[in-house]
Amino acid sequence: MGLLLSLLLAMTMEGESLTRETAIAQARELVAREQGLPAEDLEVERAVAVTWPDASLGCPEKDHMYAQVLSEGYRVLLRAGSARFDVRVAQGRAVLCGPRKTAAVAVADLRAADKVQRLARQDLAGRLGVAPEAVSVDFVKPRTWPDAGLGCAGGEAAAEPQEVPGFEVRLSHGQSRFTYHTDHERVVLCEPADD
């Protein structure tokens, strides 16, 4: 009886259609788990329905064999700052496709985030005439800015817009909040945050 129930459940799950929203949730969960990123920081660039010719979902691994069956699912492209992730979701599984972010890259990103939050704290402390320890860091989020101006009004504009990886740093002093936009070297104070 247990085997029959398992087969029926498997057939039911196979027959259920995967929704775009479920595919996005599975993709976010996979990237968050494998890359150590908060799922809410993963922005969806695209999520499109795809039918792959085999069970590799278009991401075959060397020395693996795959069932030659049509696999219907979604290709979900996620972004966190300058990092992009190509996730394939079908048949109750999600696969991170392409080169994966290595631990060395993750460590470099953490070092860059630490550096710019320290620079932003020092800059704000100097502007306010207080010690850097009096300035609190609310958050540091990876961002990709549209140009060298780092998304700040009146900032340095590039002749040709190009994406610049960096961070958004929110700082507090007392009841006041301040937002800095950064690349991996520079920090720019933008308008104080509204909230």
C-alpha cells in the first residue's frame, strides 16, 4: 500500500503545473542557500517559461547522463548587486546554471562592503563633527548603479552610462538617517532618507 501511495503522489506532483511565482520562490531559495544571500535582496530580472529537451534543464554537468524527456519549467534570472544568477526550475527541482560565485569572490564582496561602510561612517562623522563610533550602520546592500554618478542627483555623470557595482549604505546619527551610494572605492552622500 505504501508503494502505491508513493507512486500516486509522484504522479500527482508530476501532473501539477509549475507557476511562475513558485518558480521564482524556488530560485530565490536555492540562490539564498547556496550563495549565503538574503532571499529578499534577490531581484528578479526575468522569469520565462521554457521547455528543455532533456532533464539537464539546459545545464548539463560533465560526465552526467540525463533522461531524454521534455522538461517544462522556468528560467529565472536573479540579481543581487553586480552578481547575476541563472536558475532553471522544473520537475520539482531548481538548478543554478553557469559559473557559480566562488568563496573568494564572496570574501572580496564582504571586504568591499566593510571598507565602504567604514569610509561612509568616517565621512559622515567628519561632516557632523562627531566620532565615527557615534554613527550607526543601519544596513549595507549590494546595488548596481546606472553610471559613475552612483545614482545620486548632481553626482559625477559618465559620458556613456555603464553599470557600476557597489553598495547602498544607510547610516544613522540620533534621529537622522543618511544614505550613501558607493562603488568599491568611493562613497557619495545622497539626500537624507525619508524614513
